[in-house]
Amino acid sequence: MPTMFAAAGVDDLVKTGGSCRVSADVKPRFKPGAKVLVRNINPVSHTRLPQYVRGKRGVIQHDHGVFVFPDTNAVLNGEKPQHVYSVMFSARDLWGAEAPEKDKLYIDLFDDYMDPIP
């Protein structure tokens, strides 16, 4: 199976850090303040989508820019560059009425994980 990154470069990458940010011209799907519904998907391969936000509603807070989509890249199906957003969820929407009313959770999510709520 082909590798995505040469093993000889791993030590340097760990020491210096790395970024999957790319300078691709990709139009953002969302703007800050947009309401979104996180897709309730259960892929059999790699995903960065936490289960506890699947099927939940959130609000876009910030656009971090364009990054390689790890779900496709990890299985050698291409980089599929897309925007990553900071999405705010209320603790009560995630964990129910027992959660503190004022608590919020911010999670960074890729375009492909969300749909707009009109």
C-alpha cells in the first residue's frame, strides 16, 4: 500500500510540527453566524467528526481557512481541500437539560460534516 508521507521525514515533522493548511481557492459554504446541522454519518474509515455532535445543531463562529480533508486523504482518495470552521454548540443541546445553561462547546469541523439550516 502506498504511503502518504515518507517514513524518513517523521522525526523532523514531530519536532517541528506540521500543518495540513493548503492555499486552494475553495469557496466557503458558511459565514460566521450561520446555523448548521451536523450530519449524522458513521463512516467505516477515518473521520474527525466526534459522535457526540452528530445530528446536532450549531452556529458557525469562525472560518479557519482551507485544509486537506483527512477523511478522504487517510484512505488515499485525495486531499479534497475544504474550509474548517469553529462551530459553537450549547452544552444543553449536546447533553440535555442537566448541563449548565450557559456552557458552550466549540469544535472545529470541516465543510463536509455540516448542512445549512435555513
